[in-house]
Amino acid sequence: MEADDFTRIDGIGHKIESRLRAAGVYTYKDLADRSADELAELLTGMSGLSRERIESWRSQAAALTGVAGMAVSRPPDEGQHDESYLVRVLVNDHDGSIRSTTMSRIATDEEGRWPGWDADRMLDFVQGRAGTGRHGYLAAEVGGEEQAQEEAAARPIDIVVDGLLVERRPVRAAQPFSVIMTVRASHDERLAYDATLVAKPVDGTAKQLVATETGVLPPGVPEVRIVAQAPVTPGRYRLDAAISLRGWGETRPRGVAAMVENLFIDVQPA
């Protein structure tokens, strides 16, 4: 049986995926159809599990059902194609507010994540993947605009990271937390960014990727907020982050990625 990629679901790593496979759970539909109690029993002994976390997996799996393996349609000789995107939201059970939004491009598995609900960032994410900004469709009609964009793309963007800060503490195992990265760029223009956040245990064991995010940095806004998924195992970790910038509508970074290291956090039990 062809198996779906469970690591696309927030909070599921390769170890949990392997346990689910061994228990006969292979597809998103299999995962969504199992009750939280059944899944908890299948994963007995795994740390950091909670009913809320398992229900989140089931909801994400239900959303992914029927999407796995979807191919991008490219009609021949028509100069156009279809794009498919998946949106997931993390909802606060107490007041119904949206804590974070995750958006994925199905064809490439590119993913963007940001706090709360932000329609502008959703539109930016789609148009950025399609290779055009909000007004990109008019570029061919505006004299000299395409040439100006090409010249801008040739100029590197220098970037400096001034700091990294955990927005809210304490950080709980296997739960989302927000990190603020303060950046300075040499160009005062609308820029797209790609950020990565890694947590490395101080005991020297293997580091873990806790966030990858794509978003937009408006002119004059020095802060990038990253929503990360805390490691499953409680303990002390070092956070390292990297960020690269590119012009709006561009696909490749301009210049070298900037890094900031050695922000220490204590991950507490969930």
C-alpha cells in the first residue's frame, strides 16, 4: 500500500510516523478515521502526547485527505496551469481565536507560517509562489517596469540580524511558540524572506528543525515573527536561526543568508 507522508503534519516526526506505519496506519484517511484514544494507545510510551495534539493531527490529516499526490495540471500550449494550496489554522479552544496559520503549496511542499490570521500574507504567499507580486500582472503594460525589476534583481541585499527573542515563555514540549527576529536590510523595499530555526540540545545530541517560514518584510518593518514547534523532549536547547532575503516576486535569494546563534531556551513538559 502506498503510504502518505505524515511528516507534513505539524507535530509528527519520523519516529511517530514509523510507529504509525507499524500499527497499520498508512494514509491521511487512516489517521483521520482513527479516534484519539486509538492513536494514543498505538503510540503508548511516546513522550509529549496529549489529546489536543492528537486531535490536531486528525484534523490536519482530514484536510490532507484527497490532496496527497495531486499533480499540477499543465494544459499543453495554453500558457497557463493550475495551482493548489492547503491552509491549516491552529485554533484556541478557549475563545475560538486563530493562533497561527500554515499555508502549503501542494506541487512543491513549500510552506509558510505566521501568527494569527493575515489575509495579506496569504495572498503574498500565493503570488510569491506564482512569481508575481500584487501588481505583477500589469508589469508588461507599464513602460520600463520590467527593466527596472531586472536591474533591482542584480543588486545584492545586505542583511544583518540584530537579535533573536522568544516572544512568550515558558516553552512547552511539542507545542507552538513564537520567536521574533530583528533584521536590518540594505534596501528599503518590499522584500520576501525565507527563515529557518533549529534547536540543538545542549547535551550534544542531534539538532532538530523546528521552523521553516516564508513571508514578506514590508519597508521599514525590522521584525520577523516565526512560529516554531517546540521539540518533543523537554530539556535545554540552543536556538540557531538563519534568514535570507529576495526581491518581491523573485525566487532566488539576493546575497548571503544572515545567522544568529546561541539563544538558549528551556523546554518544559507539556
